[in-house]
Amino acid sequence: MTSPLSPPGPADRRRRHTIYHGHRRASPYRHTVHGGLITHLRATSPGPRSSPSPWPAATTAPFHLPDWDPSSPSHSPRSSPTPSHSTSASSRRLSPLARFLLDALRRHRRWGPPVVADLSKLRRVPPTLVVEVLSAHPPPPPPFALPFFHWAGRQKGFRHCFPAFHALASLLSAAGLPAAADQLPDLIRSHGKPVSHPQLTLLVRLHTAARRPLRALYTLRRFRHEFSVQPQVHVCNRVLGALTAAGHVEDALKLFDEMAESGIRPMPVTFAIIVHALGQEGMAERILEMIGRMRDEVCRPDVFVYTALVKTMVRRGHMEGCIRVWEEMGRDGVEPDTVAYATMVEGLCNAGIVEKAAKLFEGMRKKGLLVDRIVYASLVHAYVAAGRVGDGCRILKEMVDAGYRADLKTYNILIAGLCGIGREDKAHNMFQIVLQEELMPSSETVSQLLVCYADKGEMVNFFGLVDKLVELSLPAVEFLGHFLRLFACKDGRELKTLELFKTLRQKGYFSVNIYNILIENLLKIKERKKALLLFEEMKASDDCEPESCTYSLMIPCFVDEGNIEEACSCYNSMMKAEWIPSLSAYRSLVKGLCKIGEINAAVSLVSDCLGNVENGPMEFKYTLTVIEACRSKDPEKVMKVVVEMIELGYLIDELIFSAVIYGFCKYATSTGAREVFSVMRDRDIISEANFIVYEDMLNEHLKKVTADLVISGLKFFNLESKLKWRSRID
């Protein structure tokens, strides 16, 4: 380090004072600038910035160009713990003037005279500098970029270049302003420049990259009709690909027809995109027609085009059209590869066309193509699904002989198939193979075996298998729950399932899930008494207390038994535990409350359901709509809601009538409710008998409302002690 009084070194003497090498001498027209070509441009404030954002929210002190020194020690990166974007690698590649302009923009909150004053300190801004500023990373935001672009254009003798227009459009598109970016051709025309194909290519590339295919299509058509710019085929291909990927197949086909009308000759890629789009929709006739056009106009489709088409159609499930495409591929002389064969075999197996899949499988083996494990597994699943379990076992043996190892799903399919034909001995042997292969059995592996043993009463084998699960440290109780659900789903096994459960409970195999499965199946066959006994048993148990699912099952049971009070008790227990009942429980309890005339409680329950459930029942939503219509005190508005429900196929039940009663008694008078009931009777929506029933319900509700008002008044004036109750119900 040299002292201030020491003579300058050789390097200092050789230093030239230019803009590229450091300090430049001042002149009447140029201010003094310190810095070099690769100098870091930093903030002018002496202290660290409070915010790392490149666009601060508050303005700073006025900037003086003569005092600007990007290499000043006060602007060292060490002064700020968080580096700003202006010190990034992309910013270091900018020229000093571009960094000066960006800093001048970043120092202000919005565009205004202070920004213009800072920018005007430069004698002239060339077009290349405008391009450099708009292309910076991060770029200036649109509220600064657009005024800066127009300010630069107002310089004397200045004309924007095409890269500046393109940079502005890219900036607007990246900022999420596609409509503003689409004004690029209008902006170019307003500056007296011609609109050409590069602008179309740029906008299409921006829109497709941002997944805006419809806007890209609009831009393409606008350039062709409004600006007479004929799009090239590669631009059309990009739009076609974006439309196809987004699922706009009809728009892609229309664009392809427009290409033919405009005289744009398609490429092989164009036909491949259209064929792929047609494959998504399963249009076999159009696909064959397009393949013929591709063969006549461009070239013969290769194996990659056919394979991609087969994959698309198999994925969409259009197997009939896929078979026709496969046959067309053979007529075209294209030899399918391994991927095409594997895709076709898998699709045929999933569609249940086993014979054709087996023929293709044999064709693969004769041609010496590689048959992977997926092909073998697909054939095994297809054979078992068709009831040909023996052929499935044969394919499994061939798979093992070929050096592949079957997965657990394949073994589960075979075990289920063997159990389905009554060969549980073979299924047990397959289970032993699963253990030998060191595969961890799942509930699907053992459930079918347990069902066979339980059906035939072979309880020794049954519990032997259960003990084996315990020995393997598997969740035996969880597996037994899956077994009981599978066993009880067949007709006539519900009571047998209950007897089997008693045996399992004696051995200690029970859980809340198993209780819920039994209760659910007993309620399906209307065995409510047995379900109630299980529920009481759960309540008395310390290990299997009722949970949310249990209460949701028992609420409809109590309502059907006419015990609304107990159903409400279950609901209150769920609310205390912060559980949400099921929709069936909500519907059943609301219906039960309406039948006994508890309209206020029913409406409150409807609101609670819609507040807790993501997608509540439509009848509940219409209930609140009816109540809201009652606010108008106009029966015709209520009838409009009722007619709408009838047109949409919804049932007009007790809940809607209760809503009419509740709404008019709360917001109007009971006369409005009677008018609605009369109109419904005249239109044959309700019968005369139901009209009388609902009118009595209205009268009872009025009595309850009146009684509640009287009691509230007595409590307010402390006269409750003088009230003589006729019953013990408070």
C-alpha cells in the first residue's frame, strides 16, 4: 500500500483517462464519471438499505451525477447483509450507463419529474441502451418501463429499433400483462415501422410459453387478417401444439384447416400434432384420413408417429379406434417396436380383449422383442379378470422363467382369482410364495383367503392365517376389518358376520372400525335392534368408545326409530368433540326435527351443515334461498324458488315447507305462508291432506313462537317465579 505522498507507480502513469479505464475528465457537455466497464454500480446512500428489494417503496435523497462513483467504498457489498438485485451476475454484465439508468429508475416510487430529471442528466440515450435497460434481469416494472420507453422515443432524432419493441413486449408478458404485450404491432405501426413476421413469432412464443394457447391463436389470426402477415409453418406448429396440450382439439383442427386455406404447407411435425389431437378424441376416421394425407403430401408416417398415437388412444380408452390404427400401421408397412407392442398389449388387457392381446404377445416373442414385466403383469390381470386363472398362472411361470420377479399386486390378483374358483389350497401356496419372495403381504393378500375359510367354516385355517399375520408383525386387527367389510358386502352374510365377530372378540381381535363395519351392515338390512346393542356395548367399553363415524351411523338409526332426542344427544356429543357429522346424518336429523315440528332447530342445523361441509346438499341451499325469499313478504318470489326446484328435479319435502313457515313467521306474517300453501295446492304440488297437515304445523309453530316471546318478556321483568308450568319441560 503506497502513502499519499509517494510518487505514482508505473501502472498509474500508464492509465488512460477514458470511460473504459476509469476517471474521465469533465467537459462543458459531459459530467465527471468515475468507474470502469465492469465496475459494480451500487446505491448512493452511505448506509445499508433497509429493504433488499430493487424497487424501494420510498424515495431517497436527490441524485447528483457528478458525485456518482460506483467504486466508492461506501457502496461496498459488505455494507448490506442482503445483496440487492443490482449486484447480481446479470447486472454486472450491464454497461455503466445501463446500470446508471436502472438505478435512477429504482430510486423512485413512481414515474414523475424527479425520474425525468435524473434521466435527463445523460446527453443522449441510444436505442441499444434502451434495449439493454428493458432486457435487464430483473427488469424494471411496467409502471417504469412504459414511461421510460416513451420518454426515450421523445428524444430529438431518436427512433426505436426492433429489439427495443421486442424487449418491451417480453417484459410486459413476463409481468402478466398479455393484453398489453399484444399491442406490440400497434405500437410499431404508430412509430412508422412495418409489422413483420418476427413480431408474430415473438408473441406466439411468449403466449405458448406462458400456457396461453387461445391468446396465441388470436394473435396468429390477427396478424394474418389485420396486418397481412402470413404465418410460417413453424409458428403454426407451436400454436397447434399448445392448443392440443391444453385440450382445445376443435380449435386445433380449425387452425389446421385455415392453414390449408392460406396455402401453408404442413410439415411432418404438423401432421403428428394433428394426429395426436385426433387420438385424444378417438376420431378413428379422421385419423386414418389424416394419415393418408400425410402419406400423400409429406411422407409416410414412421413408427414414432404411430407409437405416440397408440399411446394417446390407449390412455384415453379408445381401443376400437386404436385397433384400426394398428391395422393401418401394418398395411403401411411400418414395423412396430417394443414400446408400441407393450402399449397395445396393456391397452387390450385393460379393455378385456384378451385373445387379441395374447396374439400380440406371441408376435412379440416370435420377433425376439423384449417382453418386460408390465406386459406379463397385464396379461395375468386380464386372464384372471376373464376367469382363466390357469392361464394367468401359466403367464406367471413364464414371467419367472424369463428372469422377472412378480410384484405383490400380481400375486394378489392370482390369489383372489384362485379363491374365486374355490381353490383356496392353491391360493395358500401362492401366499407362501409371497413370503418366500420376501414381499410384505397386504390386506388384499389375505382377505380373500379369510373369506374362503369363513365361508367353508374352516376356522382352524382361518385363525392359523391370523396367527401368521401376528407372527409377521402385521396389523392383524386392521386386516380383519378389511376382511369383515369384504365378507359382509355379499348378500345374506350380515348376520353370519356378527356371529364371526363374537368369536373374534373372544380372542381379542376387535376395534372401533370393526364395530362401525358391523353397525353399518346391520343397518342396511334394517336390524336396528342389533345395531343399538352394539352401540351400547361400545359406550360401555373403555377400549372401543364411539367415534365420529359411529355417531354418524347411529343418528339416522335413532331417527328411524323415532327417538329424536337420542339422535340430538349424539349430535351434541359430536359437537363437543368437534367432529363433523356425515351428510346422511345431517339430512336424517333435519328431517326428523321437521316431522316433530322443531322448525327452529332444523333451520339452525341446516346453517350449521352448510358452514361445516365443503359442498353441502342442494336442498339445504334451497332452504336458505326460500327463507331469504320470505324476507320480501311476497309469496310469488317464494313460488319462483319452488318452481325452480321442481324443474331441476329436487323433491319438495318437509324441509322446504318448514322453511316457508319459518321465513314468513320471522320476517312477515303467517298469512303469507298460508298463501304459498294454497298456491301449491292449486298447482297440485301438495294434496289436500298435506295442506291440512302443514297448516296445522304452521299453527303449532306460531304457538311456540308466541310462547317463547311471552317467556322472554317474563324473564326480562323478573316475573318468571309467578309463572305456573304445566309440565316439567323447561
